[in-house]
Amino acid sequence: MPSASEDSEPFYPASLSESLRALARRGEVRRYRKNTLLIDEGDSGDTLYLILSGRLRSFSASDNGREITYGIYGPGEYLGEMSLDGGRRSASVVTLEPSVCAVITRTSLEQHIAENPAFAFELMAKIIRRARAATLRAKQLALNDVYGRLSLLLNSLAVPLPDGTRRVDERLTHRDMSSRLGCSREMVSRLMKDLDSGGYVAHQREHLLLLRPLPARW
């Protein structure tokens, strides 16, 4: 794993709540290069990564190299809470770009909760939301075909524009999409080509435009 260097000047984004700022102050602020593996699925660990800047991806990989992405997280989010019970890491986490995180140990977290009891409920709510998201994802994988999952993904990321079109601001390659959808990159490429030919989507610089509502089935 590429080494991380300490950041002597902690940077707390304006979007960070006061509770999370207090928690970040208890941690060790570190900078990471792009593509740094912070958490390896199956390892033991008791640290929480609070993102101050950059983006992190949570994923699992099979022995044959296939990956599935659970989520992309940015400033104000934190990862690693699922192993605070002493269990093994349930997913891997890698940086998608240069990132800064406050690394908080279980002992520091316990001290923070003792002094800020309300944060325990915030942590529980976060775990519940992620458990619900995992349940919804399993349901989508089981009940939708690949196109159905692709349509749900694009619709969930699209932002309405004044001209009636919608724009996906997140930079997604076909490989990124395939890892989120649990299918091959080739399948995503074929579907996106069909949608482009049908006048449903178009590429604009680094963004994807949804020109009209995606069909319910393909």
C-alpha cells in the first residue's frame, strides 16, 4: 500500500458538522494518493476513516478480478464503522483521487461518544441507512435485469436542468457502471451505445446528459 503522510495543518470542510469536527480533532489527519487501498476486505481493524477531502470507493472483488461497488463517498462521510465490533472488514476501500482523512481509533471514538452521547444515535442512523441501501441493492440485483439496474442508477444520479434535460455530474466510466451494477463492462457499453443511438443519452465533455426519460424496458 502506498504510504500516507501526516498533514500538519488539518483542513475541515465547511460542510462538516460540529460533531464530526470534534471527532476529526481526535484523529490523525493523513493525506493519501490516488488509488491508495485504505481498507482490505477480510482484514482486522478498528479504525474509522472520516473524509475531509477527496473521494473514496467501497467495493468487493472476486478471485477472478470482478468487482462490485457499494458506494462512492466524499467529504463529511466516514467509512470503517462496520468493523468497530471487532469483526473483520466487510469491504475494501480505495481512494479515487488524492484524499485527506482523519483516522480515528475505536478508543478515540468511545471517548467521543462518552462526551457526546448524541453521536451514538448519529452513528446508529448511518449504519441503518447503509443496511437499508444494501437491502435495496440486493433487491435490485435479484428483481431487475441489467438494463433495469442501469436505468435506476442513471436516474438516481441525474440532476434536472432548466432546458428539461438531466445531467449526471459524477464522472462514470463503463467499468465504473459495471462494478456498481454487477455485470460486465461489455454489457454496459452495448446498452449505453443503444441508448445513445436511440437519442436518450449524449456525452457533453465530462458529463452524461439524459435527453429524455429513459424507457421502462429495453
